[in-house]
Amino acid sequence: MKRAIFIGDRDKTDLLFYTAKILAESGLRVLIVDATALGSYEFSYPALDVPGQPQEYDGFEVWIPARGEQAFAHADYDFVLYDTDDPFRLSELPEAKQRFLVLGCEQTSVRRSVRLLESFFTERPPAELSAFHKVWIEGAREPGEAYINEQFEAFPIDWKETLVYYPDERDLAVKIGNQYSSSLKLKGVSAEMKKTVQGIASLLLENDERETRKLWKKAERSK
């Protein structure tokens, strides 16, 4: 079983839904674990009202552990994607091969990201480097990427690839439509969102981006 952790204060539901669907199209069993402070996934898709149990959604599953319940997934999944914006739940999460920091440029997002990383590294050896990818949601001239990167210099992080996309009204329209549908539609999302999701999926699958694009097209055609 492979694990990936997505840390950040931004709403990542659509990002992880699309990523999970791409992974599932490759024939893998995929689970999203909602370890967010407010249970971001509870009303993000038309799930059955069965508290505490993994729920199927268009080829993959979503699990919202109860407060205090360890967010460890069952071993019969090929991929488990953990989403958290809660510094108090980071200690519940298992070690993961892939880690993503998802943030925006505004000061609140940067400072919350610093707090999350402080919690992440609290119980880890200070000399041990942890690999992270950055996912920038939006960009701005101020304060600039260099300044923001400085805020994370205190942490023993080996920064890997950075992915960037800008919020688009097309993505919001598709996201809202999916929240009311039993199937996850990919058709209509912006080119930047598509590129970011494909980039994440390629990193997780460790495959060529051309293969990931084929999986996207397959998922886009699925009913």
C-alpha cells in the first residue's frame, strides 16, 4: 500500500477527488482519508449516511474517521490519500512516501502552513530531511515566492517539484456540479487544474506523463 499526505489550509476536495479517479482508472483500489478539522468531505459528494464507514464514490472510496479515531487505513487499498488542515491530527497520520504542501500566497495561508509544518516535525528527528512537493493555488507579485520560501527554511525539507494552478470559474462550476452527482465529471475543468492533477498522479504512479494523460482521457469519458 502506498500513501500520500496533502497538508494545507486550502480546500483540497476537488483536487483529491480528481487525483483519486485517475488512480482508480489505472485499476487500483484508492481511499481518501478526511483528516481535516471540519470534515471537509462530509457534504462534498452525495455519500450515504453511514458514519465512520468508507463510502464509495465513482470508483474510489472516502473515509471520514471519527474524532479521536486513528486515521490509519485498512491494508487492502493500493493507494491512500490523506487530506489534513488540522495541526492536532498530523500525529495520527502514518508515514507516507509522498507529501504535498498545498497553499496560497496570502499571509493567512502561509502562516497556517508554517503552523502545520511545525506540528508535522514535532516528533520527527530534526536532522532527518523530509521530501515535500509544493502545490501553489494562485500566484501573486507580493510577497513573492522567494519570501514565502524563506518562511519554511527552518524546517528540514527536501523540496521537490512545484505545481501551480490558478482558481478558475470553470473549475468551480464543475466542482459544484459534482457535489450533486453520483459520478465525478472531469470534462470542463481548466487546463491548469488538469495539468496539476496529472502532475500529482504521475508522481504517485511514478509513470510517464503521457500515460497519465491517457488515464485522464479515459476517466473523462467514463459515465
